[in-house]
Amino acid sequence: MERLQDNGDVTVLRRSGYYETSPVENTDQPFFINGVVEVDTRLSSRQLLDKIKVVETLFNVLPRINKGPRVIDLDILLYGDEHIDSDRLQLPHPAICRRKFVLVPLLEIEPDALCPVDQRRYDECLALLNDPTQKVEIYHG
């Protein structure tokens, strides 16, 4: 978060706790630590994505396997009411309602969060997500 804020063009407003979460899709790997932050920024969503990619490059020194182990992975979940569907950026993030490791920390900082496209409530998505393989527990590390 410090690297994202270093130029003053991104400010962290709220952050969730950290959660130890089971891997999804590529499950033959260790658990992850996940969280969600709300930021204020003067950057466009595409500029923010560019900045995120620079920060990820600074920390990721391991070879990258799709959905595999990594030092850091940052995603833009929501950007105001923007709806973008391009090869490079999709907003809202298309997997929000399929991932407990996203929904639990998102709802911690914004319990009434709604999808800006179809106005579905993210707490309802979590209630419908019946996947016992997705473990999400507060991280006490």
C-alpha cells in the first residue's frame, strides 16, 4: 500500500483485516493472505491498473504460474460506477461473486456494497456461495 501511495495520487481510505484463504482453481499450493482496501485516487482506472502492475513487478521475483503462488497480486475490484469489459481491464472484477476471499474482506469494509452494473448486493452473493472448499479465516500471523 505504501508503494501505491508514494506519489500522493492514491490514498488508502479503509482496509479490511487480513484473511488466510485457501487457493481457488489451482488448489495444489499453500494458502494465501488476502485483504481489501478502499482508495481515493486522481488516476483513471486504467492509470491505476498501470500503477498496480509496476508495484506487482517490484515484488514478484518468482516465476509466475497462472493462479499459482506469488508474492503479491493486486486487483481492482470496483472503480466507482465504471463498467469496463476489455482484454486488459474488467470492472467490476468478474469473479467477485465467485470468491469468498474477495467477498468477506470487501463486506468487512463496505457491508452494503452493491454491484454498480446490476445492483446485486454482494452480501447476497456471499450467502449464495455454497463452496465448502473455499476457506476464509482471520489471519493472526
